[in-house]
Amino acid sequence: MNGQKTVTPSASSLAESIKATKTRGLPPVEKWNPPFCGDIDMEIRRDGTWFYEGTPIGRPGLVKLFASILIREEGSYFLVTPVEKVGIRVEDAPFVAVDFAVSGDGDAQCLTFATNLDDTTVVGPDIPLRFVRDEVTGEPSPYVRVRRNLEALIDRKSFYRLVDLGVHHEGWFGVWSGGAFFGIIPSKDLPPEDDQ
């Protein structure tokens, strides 16, 4: 024994630690390299709801605080403070894009997404849209990068709006934003339009 008291990480210890840093804006998690302290019973469900020990976290301010210290490394998710690093479970993506605004048109069109936690992100060459097709149904799941390497699953209503903006370009059906084209599905895989 080295005489140090072993502390089991908890949601409250993480919250207290991050509040003590008193940063403006997002904490500089990329500068922190704390030791890994194990996993805690925290999960982000596909719909964006955060759970701690099986119970939804009902305080939006607390969820935003935890989201501000969330990182992803090699496909796993962690909450980090200057002194702790704990693993959490994420069912799909840690955020949900719940709406977007459109400005401009054609290849000059710009899409700005808003998440369930009030993050905004402007899509372009450095902030991509990503579409993953289900191997069985062929249905695409749309994602947008929010910050660092963290993504938001685009909700269904926003995805339908994206499809409404879709155009064909070089064999793909997709959307433009910030001068970049993001293919949703190969044009040949779209069902033929009904003649009316």
C-alpha cells in the first residue's frame, strides 16, 4: 500500500472536478492526460438521453457539463477531468442533431446543424456528413461531426429534410454544404420516380 486513499469515480466527483477548472467555453480536454480510473455506470442512449446507474439524468445543465468533457479514443468513450478518466457506454453517437438551417443554394449551399445539447456545427470539407447504410435494409444512418471526433446522429425529421435538398452529382444522390458534396446513396440505388 502506498498510503493513498483509493477514490471510486462517480458522477458527482467528475462534476465537482470539472467545475473547479472554471473554464470559459469547452474545457481543454485535449491537454489533459489523467490516469484511467475505470468505467462508471453511465450510458448515452441512441436518442441522446444520458443515464447514470440506470436512471435518466434529468438536469440539462449537468448533461451539458458531462458532454463538455467527453472524448473518444479508438472507438471508446471517456469523460476526462484534469485528474480522472473514466469509461462510459455510448449506444450509437453521443449527440443527436435535431435541426438544421440552410443558407445559399447549389454548391454554395451551407448547412448548419444544432444538437440536442445546443451545439452548432457548420458542415463543409473539415466538418463532414457521414452516411452508413444498414447491410440488411440498405437504409442510411446519417451523422454529422460536432466537435473533435465526436458525432451526432441526425434525427429522422432532419434527415428527411436533407433528402428533400438532395441532388445528383457524379453518380451519387446527396447534398452540398460549404463547397463539398456529401453522397447519401448511389443514384443507381434509388427507386425509380413514378411517372405522373
